[in-house]
Amino acid sequence: MADSLMYQSEHYVVLMPGEPEQFYTEAELREKLGQILAQVEEISPELSAYPTIAERVQYLLDTGCRWEWGTDEFIEWYAVRLEKPRP
């Protein structure tokens, strides 16, 4: 059985073209995804099924770790553990 700690994400490393990798908290990643979603004119049918930006952000976090919205435009995020959990 998988350890539930594997699915707890508080920090992410975020990659975008032309930018160095950055560490984000979950709140910061949600904000970044929301900012990008607010600027993108055309989104996929999967995302357009959700009426609000917050719901779209949640969908992205629940279903993947990469989102592409244009030619050479994407964001990738990977959960990282910055501290070893205490027993």
C-alpha cells in the first residue's frame, strides 16, 4: 500500500521555458497557474468544462504536472519534499 505522505504536496519545483527552476508553495503555484489561465485566450475543452479559474487550477493540479497552452509555452511542476518527515 502506498504511503499517504507520497500524496501530500506542500512545495513544488516549477519549470518554464527560458526561466530557471523555482520553488513554489502550493499557494504560490495556484496563484501562478491562475495568472496564466487569466491571460490565455484559448483553452482546451477539458479546462473549459470548469467555469472558474480556481476550478481550472484544481483540475490541473489533480490531473497532471504539465500544462501547455501555446507554441513553446508550458509550465511543469513537480512535488518536492524540502524536509524529511519526522516520525
